[in-house]
Amino acid sequence: MNNFIKYSCLYIPVFLILLCIFGSFFITSNQTFHVGESLIIDKELSAQFGNLYGGLIGTLLSASSVFLLIYTIIHQKNEVQKNVLENHFFRMIDYHNQHLNHICIPHLKPENGLVEGKRAFIQFKIQFKRILDTTEIVLKKNSVPFSKKDLADISYIIFYYGIEGSWTDFIYKKFEKYNFINLSMINEIQGELVKRGDGKFVRANQTYLSAYFRNMYNLIKMVDESNFLDQKEKENLIKIYRAQFSNAELYIIFFNVISRFGRKWINNQYIEKYELLKNIPFEYCDGYNPKDFFNITYEEEEY
């Protein structure tokens, strides 16, 4: 609506100016005023000509200037709002990077100490892959039917909330919609992960990832819902944000959005609209192809 008013205030003066030009031509060419027919000035006729010309053309030009003033005010207001939004956008990117740099987790190999920032996502990737493989083995062992999307969702819930100690009861309740999963399977998955990783593969990651994804979603939503940016400007801003992601981050983002946590991402079509997974390497997602879930083009396909 704001853009409609803005551009109306631009196009109406153009129309009025064209009308002035046409009116001027019509008035001067009208034989009533005998323009150019004599060197003697008829005061009465000149007064009539001036009143008509000034009343019509002057009014149209005055109206044009009012509309142009309104257009200028709206345009300046929009530019101010756009600058405010872009400043907020870059502050949220700064927060994203600060939060990322403050992520500090134990390496899956204890002798390697702690890992921070983007390197932590490499550990997240390794942990999730182990959970994905272990969950698939247990489900197949129990001969239960499941889809790849089911497997990804079940594995991501375990990865996100963790499955340490008595936490299995909490995780089991999260799987109520899967009538093929029982508590003994959850305990079996937990036992296999503990056996393979000395407890490192059952740890929770929600403390780090909840704020990470919340800020990401709100940043993209803010840009997408802006009334002061056109679609190309929105895409350019999100492209700047997308360039911040490492491959390991894209891996976790992919599995997050195909799990139950990604419902609002999918409903708003953010993944496809802003090509968030465009830079993920081909065959990087451990048997999952993002193109099976989203209509996207890999960056590698453009070379």
C-alpha cells in the first residue's frame, strides 16, 4: 500500500505535466485568442488568456508540485526505514558470529581438548552421523518400517536433546507419533552410542543450537517480511548472511529443517526462496540429498 501511494505520487505529476503541455498547445493554438496574428496587444483578450492559462496550467503545475513533495517525503521515509532495517540486519549477523565464537564443546576425542566456533560444528556433524547410523541399525534390527525423513527426525531429536542417563523417558515422549518405537529401542540406541563413544555421542546440544537457529530464523523472517525492500534486495542481504555458513553448519542446518523443527522454515519457503542450502557440497549429507526435499540448485552445478 505504501509503495502504491509512493508511485502514484510520482506518476500523477508526470500525467499532469503532460496535460499542461497539451493544454498549453491547445490554448495557444485556439483561434479565440488570435495568438501571433497581430502585433497589437488586445488587453481584454490578453487578460482572458492569462486568466485561463494561469487558472488551468498554474493549478495543474501546483498540484504536480504537491504530489512530488509527497513522493519525496515517502521516499525519504522509506530510505530511512531501509537503513534502519539493514543496520539491524548487520547487528544480528554480528550477534550470530559472536554466539558462534562462544560455542565451546569437548572434542569427541578427549585428548584433543575443547573445540570452539565453526570447528564445533565439525564435531556436531560427526556426532549426528554416529546417531543417524546407530538409530538406523537399531530400527532395522527391530524390523520396523520407517522413511528416511522419519530416521532424520528421530536422529535429530536425539542429537538435539541428548539421550544421557534417565533422559530416555523424555526422549521417548518426543516420539509418541512414531508408534513403531518403544522404550526398549530408545534404551538400545542409548547403549550403542555409549558403547561407541564413551558418552560423548549421547550429549545434548540444544544449549548451543537453540539460540543459533532462533537468531537465524528471526533474521531471515525480518528481511522477508520487510515492506521497504524489494525481492532482489532481500535476496542480496540473505546472500551475505548465507556466505557466513561453513559446510558443517550447512549440514546441521539441513537436518534441522527436515526434522520437526523445520516446519516453519518449510511453510515460509525460506530454504528455496533464499537458496540457503545452495553452497552445500554435493553428496555431503551422508546418504541424504537436499534436492529430494527442496527445489534447489547446487553451486557446483553452475560451474
